[in-house]
Amino acid sequence: MKIITVSYRLPLSIKKTKGKAKITQSAGGLATAVLSYSAKSNVNLTWVGVADFDKATWDENKDNYDRNFDIEPVFLEKQLNRKFYNVFSNSVLWALFHYFPSFVEYTDEGFEAYKRANEIVAEKINSIYEPGDVIWIHDYHFLGLPKLLREYQPNAKIGYFLHIPFPNFEIFRILPNKAKKYILEGILGSNVAGFHTWDNTIHFTECIEKILGIPHKNFLFSQESHRTKAGSFPISIDFDKFHDAYDKENVVALRNEIKGLYGDKKIIFSVDRLDYTKGITNRLKAFEKFLEKYPEWSEKVVFLLVLVPSREEIKKYGERKKLIELNVGRINGNMGNYKWTPIVYQYQPVNFDKLIALYTSADVALISPVRDGMNLVAKEYVASRKDLRGGLILSSMAGAAKELKEAITINPFDAEMIAEKLYYTLNMGEEEQERRLERMQRYLKKHDVFRWAEKFLTEIETIYQHDTKASDMKGDAQTILS
Ligand code: ADP
Ligand code: G6P
């Protein structure tokens, strides 16, 4: 028995420059979480995803990537992949599901490519599937996949997990009817449909009821071939990995370097993929407001803004980048001086050790998405603070805010409020920092990524076994009656 985990993004990316291949780890919450799980668990795992490299590059490099799982790359034709990923997945689903309806650019061509790509991936999975396997499908790129796989393998154990918000009915209904139906029926092909929060789960069940007219009983939808259980499974992190990294030799050296650079100045830190959902422009404006409102903090604070390049081919991402850079320049020009740069901006990825050094140097982590399924950065910051120092400011629009109750929560649209909370957190006493972090760490240590995966996989097994027993009993009853 194996677990076939399916996501658009494989855990690795291979880019070739001047004939030389460079392998990097994929960014984002999904890859981080599933990689952490597979690294420590003893399960037999095969990862299916869309390759960002060609077959020859894969054949040359597949043995140069250290892993304890198999990888089955799917090679999509370039134009199809572009329409599937850029045009429908990211310019329709990502925008709409994050409540940016005005960013949605729907085209039938994009939708058709999305369906075709789901079919190709379904064929691939079917070719490696063996009875008893569990198929674990991830995220908004593969909303049609559970149904397609159910058609191939009526008795398969299929779990679907959405890593982004599921929007409410009023937002979801904006999609053309055929797309709405495809998505909802698609997810209903699974035995378990998982979301980060109960709000998302309720949105999903409401959409099923209102659009497909299928009622649920305790979040269970009964269909002829199987039942689908919808539920909340908040994703998490490998707590120990982040906590223990505090003492790593390289991390200590990097932390000393960062602290040495900024001396007595307090450090505000944030790291995100450059994405319009992350509230980066709001964050910058709020920081500016903070400096205006509390001029005594001038030259006493520095904001380290790390943005990881993401989806650069999509227009809205390019536009957002320009806007962010305009704001950084404007604020630094207006508020800074020849001795002090208020915002230190990096548009490049950081490796794990640097990330931990930054987390553990920061007096404040300022995380302000305008909409986020979970936000793992918030959890990672808390876990990494073995020293129990620092404060977390977190948007109430992130799924993580439902769990990290000791965070200082903000409305990401309210610059005045963020400025005040920044002032509060920068002045927070050590006792309060410890109390808040300790409670959140206790929670995260228990609710880690392993628990998330186990709970989800166990739920698939439970629903599946129950349905199998029920259908056996039905069969027996029919035999007795006949
Ligand atoms: P999203 O999934 O929308 O990008 P999250 O905050 O949930 O947002 O997850 C971001 C993840 O990406 C975190 O686990 C973070 O540690 C990770 N990350 C940040 N920088 C990099 C990087 N350079 N390479 C790989 N992963 C990164
Ligand atoms: C989010 C999504 C993932 C995605 C990641 C990075 O975490 O939920 O599905 O992989 O962002 O985005 P990218 O488009 O580069 O895969």
C-alpha cells in the first residue's frame, strides 16, 4: 500500500542555466507541509505533480535529489500548462477564492485547459494506482480530480485537501454555472474533503446544498457510490524542526550577524511570497502611519521586508511588485535619512538557516494577509522562538488566527489599528512576550504537521471502512431477501 500525494507543484524545481541544472526546493505552505510529513513518517509515498523541467533534465537529475519518496512528474505541453496554471488556476480560482472577484479573468479556453490537465493527471495516477493505495489530492489546481479518479477506480480511497480558503456562496456563485458544477461535483468524488477552518467547511457545504441541491447530515454527503465527509483539518508545521533550529551553529552565527548590523534598533520582520493576498501594500502604509504617529521611533526601528518571487508571468503579480517597490522607495525617501533606511527590502528567496536567523532576530513579526487559508509563516515564527522573545502581529483574515489566540490580531485594512498594535508590541514587556509565546508553542507542539496528516489520513480510512461495511451489509440483506 502506498500514498499517492498529488499537487501541482512538485517539492523540487529544476532550472537550467547555461546547460547547468540547479535544483531548488519549492516555496509555499503546501510543499513545506507535505515534505515535512514525508521526511519523518515511514509511509511509502509517491508524489505526483507537474514538472517545471523537461523529461531529459529529469532523467539526468532525478538521482541528485535526496528524498525518501518516489516522484512521478507529469510533463504537460507548454501552452496547455500556461492556460491551466496561469489562466484558470491562478487568474480565476486563486483570485476568487481569496475574495478578489475584480481580479478574476475568466475565459472558456482557460477552463477547458484546466479540465484537460486534470484529465491528464488522472490518467497518470490511474496508471500507477494499485488497490489499497490512498490518493491524497492537494489544492485548487485539482478540483476535478477526485471525480475523475472515482470514475476510474470506484473503490479507491480518495482524500481532497484545499490549501486556500473556500469562499462563501456569494463569491463562489460568480463563476459560470458549468465551472461551479465541475468544481463541486469534482470534490464530491473524494471520501474526505478537508479545509483549514470550519468557516471554509461551512461555505463548501452551503455551496453544495444551494448549487447541487445535495443536503448533508453532520457534514456527510451521501451519494450512490460512496459518501463524502467534509471537515476542518488546520495544516501545521514540524514544530521541533523550527524550535530546535534556534541553536544550530549556522543560525546562531547568522543571528549574531543580523543583530550586529542593526545594533540597538528594534527589528520588525515579514516574509511572504510576493502575492496580492498577503497585504504587503497595506502593511507598508501601516508602517508609514506608525512612523508618522510615533516619531520617537524614528531611527530606532528597522523593517526587514523579505519577498519571495512568485508567479511572475501573471500581470497582477507584476503590477503588485511595482506598487510595493514604489511604496518602499517613497517611505524610505520620505521618512529615512542618510543614516537610516526604515525598510530594508529583499526580493529573493532565503534558505532555511537564514529564515530562522531572521525569525529569531525579530522583535516583531508583522503578518498581515488580507486573506489567507492558513499562513504557516506565523506558526513558524512562534515555533522558532525558543528564547520566548518577540511578538506576533497577525491578521484576523488568516486561518492561523483561529488557532494562535495569543497573537496580537489586526484588521489588515485598518492602518491606524496596525500602527497602534505595532507600538504596543514593540513596547511589550518580556513577561508578556513569554506568556503569549509559551501558550502558542504549547498548542503548536501538540498540533503539528504530523498530527494534521495523521488525522486527515485516518478520517479517509474511517469513512472508507464504514462505507465498505455498509455496502457489505446491504449486499448480505439483498442475498437474504432473494
Ligand atoms: P503560502 O503557502 O501562501 O506561500 P504560507 O505562509 O502558508 O504561505 O507558507 C509559506 C511557506 O514558504 C512557509 O513554510 C515558509 O517557510 C516557506 N518559505 C519561505 N521562503 C521560502 C523559500 N525561499 N524557499 C522555500 N520555502 C520558503
Ligand atoms: C500556495 C498554494 C500552493 C502553491 C504555493 C506556491 O501555498 O496553496 O498550491 O504551490 O502557494 O505557489 P506556486 O504557484 O509557485 O506553486
